[in-house]
Amino acid sequence: ISLGTMIVILTRNIDVSSGSVLGLSAAVLGLSLNAGLGLPLAIVFCLLTGAAAGAFNGLMVAYLGIPSFIVTLGTMVIFRGLVLLYTKGAPVSIADRDFLLVYTGRSLGIPNAVLIAIMATLVAAVIFNHTVFGREVRAIGGGERVALLSGIRVDRVKLWVFVLCGALCGLAGLLQSARTMAATAQLAQGLELDVIAAVVVGGTPLTGGIGRIRGTVLGVLIIAILSNGMNMTGVDPYLQNILKGLVLIVAVFLTIDRSKISIIK
């Protein structure tokens, strides 16, 4: 999710609905498997659900001109509400034993979950560093009006940025549901804070235009180590949220480019 969120932030937008998109994708996956549609088709539906949710966000931002924070704040509630509507708040248990191998299985001695994460990172790096789309994303982050005057179809790029982020949320939903063999209404609730913190700690300022895949990966590792370290040392769970919030504020303070912001509200 952090990879997709980084690319969104690079365009000077933000997505705070990622946890809800993950939960919705996981719920669709669980319901599909329990309906007997088969594992391959259920995985496709999971990824398409994430991409469709991202496309909805992108359409609102790119073509209706609604600020991304407002759009994704609303869809964060809408998507979570859809999960509650269809699951009635009850967890959707997954009985398909083959699906468990998606997370617990190994290939060449490496856990499948790790391989999927590595492949997603490599694909994101290729898209970001070696395609016209990646250059257009950085150009929009550097100056949207200049990018528009240069012939870049800014609206289309923004739409595909959110679609990519949604698809990666769907992939994360696949891994999360395989890890627990269930999709719950509270799955990934509040994950947005960790995701944004990882991206910012990885060196991508919220003002956009600057960012690297390897920096985001490093940010994810830092946040994961921070969370696991606090759990291992017995830090109070409620205090952990306070500390994560402080980390996010400090990271933004250190990385934000104030010269690009004329008015801070």
C-alpha cells in the first residue's frame, strides 16, 4: 500500500482510504471463495475491487476537481460501510486450504508473501523509473500547471495513479486475508496512519514531486521495526498510537518543502 500511496503523494494528492479499500477487497475475496467461484477467480475479483475503488477516487479527484483528502476521507467511510453492509459486522471465514498457501507457502525456501512483496516492489520500480507514466507523475508533482502546458494529460495520469494505488491495496487485502484466513469488518482499520508515516519517513514530502521506491521500502521497514519493537518491549498499545502519531508529525516537519506552500491551513 505504501508503494501506491507514495505515487499518489508524488502528484500532490493523498489517499486516506487505503485501509478501507483493503478491507473491502478482502471481503469480496472471502465472499467469492465461500460462494465456490474458485481461487483464481476470487483473486481476480479481489484485485479488481481494489482497482475499481481506486478508480472511483481518481474520477472524483481528476475529473470533478474535488480535493483528494476530502474524496478519500469520504470513501474511507463509504468502503468500510459497504463491508459492514454485506458482512453484517461478522467475520467472513475462509475455508479454502489452498488459499492458506498464498501466505504460508514457500518457493525456493522464501515465503510466498515475501516474494509477492518483492515482485510488487520491482514492478512499481520499473513503472516509476523506466516508463513515460513515471516521468509524468514526477512532472505533475513538480508543477501541475507546467506539466499541463507541456502536453501531459494530467487528469488521466491522476486517474491511473489512484487505480494503481487501489490495485496494490487489493493485493494487500489478498495477503492480509490469507494471513488470518478471514476477512473482518475491522481489517486494516487505522492502517492509513502507518502507510502515510512510512511514505513520509521514506523521504517523500507531502508537497509531492520527490520520492524514491527504495526510500519508501526503507520507511516501511522503519515503521514495522518501530511497531514490532514496541510490542516486544511491552509498550502500552494506546501509547503506541501516540508515538506513531508523533513520528508522523516529526517526519512531515522535517521533509515538507514550505517554499511550495503559500498558505498553510
